[in-house]
Amino acid sequence: MKRFLGVAVSVAILAWATAAHAQVSITGGIAGTVHRRQGDDLLLSAAVHLPPPVQAIVARVPKGKGMAGLAFERNAPVQTCNLKTDASGDVRPGAKAVDANAAVALPVCDAKGVVRAIVGIAFKGERELPQAELDTLAKAAAKLT
């Protein structure tokens, strides 16, 4: 096992984590995750600047739960203007512990349109991401998998 940001990971996951770390920085994000699909669940494969207690909470995300699970279920981006004050029900308590505001969960699909991963990126500052930025982030997220 190798280590990335203090966490033991396999070599394959290390490659994902390294790419995720670079992508979060490139997109202006301050924290991020990559969840890989396994059946009807998402398993945390990489985390950047996510506190260990939050990593434990989001290690397995069922379809339809939280932003990542909803992006998986809907096969569409799920975003919030502010993780801490969101009252939509889409943001779970673990996400509210991240020191960020705006956030998005982006599905990454295979050639047939089947979700194979979810990339989450959190940003400083409260804002809604316009469609053009969502499209750019989705293209970048697709490069991680």
C-alpha cells in the first residue's frame, strides 16, 4: 500500500487521488472527492482536504443519499450555493463539516451513459455555478476516471 495525504491506498487509487488533487486545484476548488460506483453504492476512492471524520462518513454512499448519491441517482450534477446553510435536504451533515461553501457533485459516465463515478468539488465563497462552468467541470471530472 502507498500513502496519499496520510491515507493508505492502492496504487490504482493513488493515481486517482493524485489526479483528483490536481483537478481540485485547477478548478479553483478547495476540497474534493472521487467516489467509484460499486453496484448501487459509491465508494470513496480519493479525497482532497476532507477531514478524516468526514471521509469516514462518506466512505460508502448509497444511491440517492447526499449530493453524491443524488448525482448518481439523477445522472445529473447536484450543487449547492452553501454547504453549511443548505436547507434543501440534498446536503448531508457530513458535508456541512467541510470548510467550504459552494459545492457540486458531478456524475462521470461511460460511453453508454451509465454512471461509473461521482466527482465532488467544493469551493470557497457562496455562489451558484452557471451551466457553462458545470460543463467545464464535468469535462475535467471525466478525465479522472
